[in-house]
Amino acid sequence: MRILTWILRIILFLALFLLALKNTDTVSLQLYFDRVWQAPLILVLLVFFAAGAVMGVLATLGTVFRQRREIARLRRELVNRPGEASVRAPAADGGIDSQSDI
């Protein structure tokens, strides 16, 4: 399986590398206030791809942090439940407790 993964990575790298070699023409990006940015097409594509990826990650951060707070609150509630001394909080990694009987 590892060999197949590495073969796919190499093929993807070569495809992107050949795309970069084919798109070396200079393009002009018209900005505000009559500013012009001239750069190779592949560099412009890379910048906008990276900016989109960063914006996507930033858009999900609020949801991730809200879910983490809720999980921590629910774990505290589970541990502090009255009348059920045998209930323990689940492992942080989500794995099976090593002390339980299997």
C-alpha cells in the first residue's frame, strides 16, 4: 500500500510540475488604484490557491473551537454526575480504555 501511495504522489507531483513548466508566461493582474502586478501564471495560481486554502481553514476554526468547548463541557458533566460513581470520562484520544475488561 505504501508503494502505491508513493507512486500516486510522484505522479501528482510530476503532473503539477509539468503544469508549472507549461504556464510560465507573464500575466498582468489589474489591482485597485491603477496598480498592476505582473508575475508568471503558475505563481498567480499558487498564490490564489494558498489564499483560498487559508480562508477555508479560517472559516472552520469557529466551528472546531465551539465543538471542543462543548466536548469539554460534556466530559465535565459526565464526570460530575451524582449517583454514578462507576462512570469515568472517555479517553482523550477516543480509544478503548486499557483497564477495561475485554
